[in-house]
Amino acid sequence: MSMKDFSTATISESVAPMKARKRSLSKASGAVPPLVGVLFDMDGTLLKLPVEIDEARQELRAFFAARGFESPFRPLLPELRRAARHLGGEKWSSIEQQGLRILDRYEVSAANAVEWFDGAIDVLAHLDTRRIPFGLVTNNGRAALGHALQRIGGPKRFTCILTRDDVHDPKPAPEGLIKAWRLLGGCRGRVAWIGDGVHDVEAGRKASSSCPHLVICRLAWGMRQTRDETASAPSKEGILTFSSLSDFSSWIDSELNSLEKERRRCVTEDPRRGRKRGNESRDETPEYPCSGNNQ
């Protein structure tokens, strides 16, 4: 697969659900908006990318120490930028790119041993079958992602992919998530965002003020689960925790099935809602249910 297959420049020629008419959320006051898309983190969520991160940090420390800047590079990406700005002045971007190329080299090497997490291919195929668009927001570089997807195969119908090379500030900054939410059609309803790390949850929290009805999810294998949290039950912070991608897929089914049942009930109460216009089919995004609570 070439870079063109998944670059942000070739977004969504095949996203049928996004052809539906846009509906203002204000028209669905008091209703649960439909689930219209899913965004995934990559490394640690969909893919196992065994980057030798300690070796990468060591090389970056040596690179910047030779130029007069000492740092443990924890967290790595924010420290890399801080080092570049400290040393580079107006040319800090060039120095940052040199550091990122070091990291790219380790990530591309790791992509030779990349594997899907259990349930990853199934959940993507299931979303495809249910005609729910999905995308990636990752702090990995474009070079590693391209190499990994080319090597491992799997679904190619990502609506959007945003790597650290596509944003000014990577996670935990919300920039990439907000951009992906817009590309996925988040204004039409709810978008689920799922990752495995603290930065993923933090990015979700920061993005939520700009992304109405963003559903923040996390995988239990990446974060410690508190006693009062169970799979698919929201924590006190409103975050859904899942023990596996299969459980996440089951939650998606439950959401879509509940929405369809509610739509049918509303059509029964008001048959006009079920009418077709000409040859227009009802596989477009359904009208919001007539009752319910916002996520």
C-alpha cells in the first residue's frame, strides 16, 4: 500500500455514511445522538509496534548533549521539541526534524515486527460492515505507519489518519483528535475515541470542549482500572473502560442496535418519520431518537 492509500490528502472517497444530510444537534435536544464514527490510537491499541524506545532516548540524549542540551527525554516528544527550541532559535524546526528522523529510524525498524492486537482486524471489519467510518490518531510518524500497514495488511478504508507529522502539537495536545473528529463528521453525532495510554485520555479530555458528544474510551490493558469501573461502564470521569477490543466492538453493536430500536419506536409513534423521499433509502444516518440522555 502506498502512502496515498492512507494520507490525509485522500480522505474518504468511500465513506458512504458521511453522504447523509447534516443535522444540527440542537434539533435533537434531549436525545442521544447517533454513533457516527470511531477514532483509534495506533501503537498499543490496534498494533503492537515494538520500538526500542530506551535506545532511541539514549541516541537522542547523545545527539542533543553534543549540542549543549541535557535531558532524559521523558516524555519524549515534548522534550524533543523543547530541546530543539532551546538550541535552534529561529531554526529550531530544522533541529527538531533531525531528532524526529532518529525516532523515525527506530519506529520503521520496529515496523518489521509489527502485529495486530487480538480483535483489531475484527473490530475494523465490523465497523466497515456496519458502515461506521473510522480513523487513526497517532503519535507515531508517517514513515513507520506506512511501513507497518504495508507489511501487515488489513483494512485500508480508514477515513482519516493523523500522525505526529500532520499536526503542530501531538498528543496529549488535542489538535490531531479535533482535526480527525471534524474529518469523521463528528458534527452529526457521537464519535468514540479509544486508546491505551494516559496521553490518549488527556487528549480526549482536552478535545471534548471542541468536539461535542465525544465518547472517551480506554483499554484496560493500558491503564490501571479503579475498583468502581467495569468494562463498558463509565468511570466517575465519564470514561468508558474496556478489557479488550472485542468488548469494545460489542459496545458499538449495543449502541447501534439501541439506536435502531429507538428509531423504529419513534416511527411507530409517528409514521411520517419513516417515509422515503423518492428513491432515497433509509440507510443514511437515522433521525435522532425522540428521548434519551446525552453521553
